[in-house]
Amino acid sequence: MTYVITQNCCNDASCIAECPVDCIRPTPEERARFASAEMLYIDPDSCIDCGACVDACPVGAVSYEDELTDPQRRFLEFNAGYFAQYPLVPTYDTARIVKLDGSRGELRVAIVGSGPSGAYVAEELLSRGQVKVSVYDALPTPWGLLRSGVAPDHQHTKDLAAIFEKTADKAALELHLNVAIGTDVSVDELLASHHAVVLATGAADAQPWDLPGADLTGVSSANDFVAWFNGHPDASDKVFDLSCERVVIVGNGNVALDVARVLTMSRDELLKTDIADHALEALSNSSVREVVVLGRRGPLQAAYTSPEFYALGFLPGVEVVIDEGEAELDELSRALVDGGDVSYAEQLKAGLAGEYAAKTRTGAERRIVFRYLSEPARVLGADRVEGVEIAHTRLREQDGSLVTERTGESEELVAGLVLTSVGYRGRPIDGVPFDEARGVIPNDDGRVVAAPGLYATGWIRRGAKGGLGSSRVDAEEVVDHLVNDFNAALLSDPSTEAQSVAAIGLDGWRAIDQHERSAGQSVGRPRVKLVTVPDLLEAARG
Ligand code: NAP
């Protein structure tokens, strides 16, 4: 018998440190593989059934083989399949960890951004020796995307906040919420009062998307839609017209899947979540029956991850529809598979698309339709969106990678809402270098270029790719560099005390948290979110 990691896996890797036989992979030491892993896997041949990983997992993703639900049983194969491609090799090396040189006194670090990338840096710094960490966030609530990005039906992932709360409780950490760096306090001021400043501001803006018709009413970014249904204060007054039957989502990453699920979930399912009340009401009255997800490449190259894609098949009242022809691999992709030149995760994704295509249609009330080798050519409509002209694409090799080109064939699809889910980019911060083209802070392995004492981590460091695991790898690397620089006396000592700003601290956040959870308890939901800054500030004051 074995333990099995399932869909909720957040790649936090807490389980790896607890496993006495080192049978969970990939590990953070395998940096490249860990950073791009869809989930973590337990080697069934080495697992000794001890259950240490179950207790360590912050999001309830590990189950005993005997206790798997029917849909979860597939994860037995997903876990074992990984080790068929990457056999277990011992990797754990605690000697690698860079510790602070105690003779140099206390290291003082400011972290800008309390999302997972900033929270992991805080956790990592506190494990390295004598350190004082101040975490700043512009919002009155902490944990960034855990609150405003992770989809409301992924409550298990949000449970990761419990780990960040434990870190925040330590005396060496101070939380300064509702403080905008660059406006309320400058980066230079932070640098003057700390040895180093770590920028963990994520990627707050949608990638620009420009096509004929893109400015029509009814075209929005998935970024705005996600912020709206998650109750981000900047998006709570947005309005989405859900009176149409069909929505088209451009791009097929995990954000597109989050949006497709939320658009097709029933009110009963939504009521189990912490979705913002305004979105709950709008979605409960929605006329949307079909969501079409457009991917410009094929099923082998889809940007979503297989656990998320697989789980769509179990949404109550929702059918995943893929035409058989769409799931077939084009010649180039087929050659890659036949040549053994694809990863386990890619093969799994393509295989799952084939399984959906082979399924008999149930005629469920709502459908999520996946289209591949398709991209919008223009949005149709006079005053508002009436449809999308879809151009067919094919793959071709260019300089060793696969790019797309249009075949010349196209079709028109009636739709009332177009959501572009084509990725995110970072926002510049006053006084910090910025790479406009890539939407990131230019850095050399996390050290901000030409700015001693400044470091960047997470999506603002390398672009909006990868989940929580890659933020954790970033945190380790950046903290290694920062600690090495401090030990080598390359960082200037603080010349001033930190400025006192009227911030919300941990107590204020706990008052908000308590308020929202109590409101949720009274209606049988995890929490009812406050969605405006004045309401959050009032709750923080208790
Ligand atoms: P993403 O994974 O990078 O997907 C972006 C999608 O947009 C891709 O399908 C991409 O196609 C497409 N695209 C980009 N430019 C386009 C254009 N001009 N025209 C048509 N299509 C275009 O980004 P994301 O979905 O925003 O997610 C960001 C990261 O967060 C990802 O690493 C994701 O896995 C992670 N995330 C994880 C979860 C989860 O684990 N549950 C949830 C949400 C997000 P190409 O691939 O062809 O470029």
C-alpha cells in the first residue's frame, strides 16, 4: 500500500522534508524540475505507509491508497507514471543551506509583497539565523494570490495560508499591511532602514492583447474577471454581462480553466466557496451554457496542467467536450511523442484530451469546449461583442522550438463575452529598474541589476510562470544570494530606523479574518469576503 498525492497538491514541499524514506519527487534541490512540476509524486515502490506526508501537507492533498475516491484513483497511475520516467535517485542535501554568519549581528530585511513569493522568502530567511523581517503589502489583507488569485473552489490551496500565518506569528517578523511602497514609503527609505529589500510584487497586470474588436464592450481580461470573483478591492465595482449563452476564453492556461469552472459551476457549488457575494449573485443568474477555451497550439502543448484538466471531468452538471479531430496530434507533435522527446506531464495532457474526445456526450446542462490549433482573428460586433472569428493554426519548427502560423482557414462563433487569459506582467515600482518588454525587474539570479541591496523573487523576477513550487525555489535561491552577500559584508548597514507608518499589523488582519469567517459560518460558507478598502479597514479596527 502507498500514499498518493492528488489534485490539490500545491507543490509547497512540506511533505518532502517529513518523508523518512525520501520518496517524494521532484524535490526543491532538483531546482529546474521542481520549479516546473505540475504536482509532486510519491514513489509507490518506496513508500512505507507511515503517513508523515499526510500530516505535513498543508492542503490535504495526500490520501492513503485505500481511501481514494473513485475519481482520485487515477492519481495512483499519475504518481507511479512519474517514476517510470524519472526513477527515484536520492537528492536531499541539507549541507547546501547557506546560514547567516552570527558574528555579523542581526540581518534586517524588508519584503515588498506578502503573496506566496514574499511569504516563502520570509519563511526561508527566518530559518537562516538572526534576522528581522518586515513584510509590506499595499492591501489591508495578506497572502496575495492565495486570496485574490486562487480560484474560490480551490479552498484546499488557500489552506496554505495557515503556514504563512505561523511564520507571521514569529517575533522576528512584522507585518505592515495597507502600505503602498513607492507611494506611502519609498524603496530608498526601506533600503536606508534595512540591509536589503526583496521585491515580491508578483505580476498584477494582464498581458496586453490587441486585435480588431478588442476594444468592444464585452471583451475583458481574465485577470479582471478573477479579481472580480475573488473580491479584490480594485475590481469589486466591475460588471460582467452574463446574459449570453456562450463565452470564449482566449488561452488555455490554468487561469483559463479556473475561469471556465467558475462560469459553469452551479449556485450550490459556488455556495461552498468564498467567492465574493457580488459574483455569487451575478453567476447564479447567469445564462452562460457554454465556455469555449481556445488554445493556439495542440493538446500536447496546452498550457494547463494535467491535474487541473483531469479534475474538470468531475464538475457536477458540466461536460467537457473535445471533438475527436481536435484531440489528434499533428505530425510534429506525433514525431516528438514517438521519439520519446516529451515529458511525462505533456504525454499525460495529450492522453487526457484523447479520453475526453472518446467519451459519449451526456448532454449536461453546461459545457466546457476545448479547441486546439485555434486563435481569435478578430472580435465581431457593432457596439458590443457578438462573436469571434477564429483562425485555424498549425505548428512549425523555428530555431529549435515550435511556433504557430495561421493556415488561412477560419470560422465564426457566436459569443457575448470574450475573456483573454493570455498571461500576466509585472507593474513597475518607483525607484526600481524595470524591463518594459518582459514586464519584470531586470535581475541576475534574483539580484536586481545595478541596484545593490535590492532582490527580486517570484513572478516579478521571472515572469508569470509556475505555481507555488516555483516561488519556493525562487525564495531559496534569492535568500542564498542575500545571505551570502550579507556574510561577505556586501550590504550597507541600515542608517536609519524604519519609518513609522499607519499600517495594519497581524492583529488587524486577524480581526478581518475573524469577521469574514464568522460571517461565513452563519451562512455555511468558508468566509464572506469584505471587498472594499474602507470595509476592510473598519473590520481591522475590530
Ligand atoms: P499561462 O499558463 O502562461 O497560459 C497563457 C495562455 O495564453 C497560453 O495558452 C498561451 O498560449 C496563451 N497566449 C498567450 N498569448 C497569446 C496570444 N497572443 N494569443 C492567443 N493565445 C495566447 O498563464 P496563466 O493561465 O495566466 O497562468 C499563469 C501561471 O499560474 C501558470 O504557471 C499557471 O500554471 C499558474 N496557475 C496555476 C493554477 C493552479 O495550479 N491551479 C491556477 C492558476 C494559475 P501558448 O502556450 O501557445 O503561449
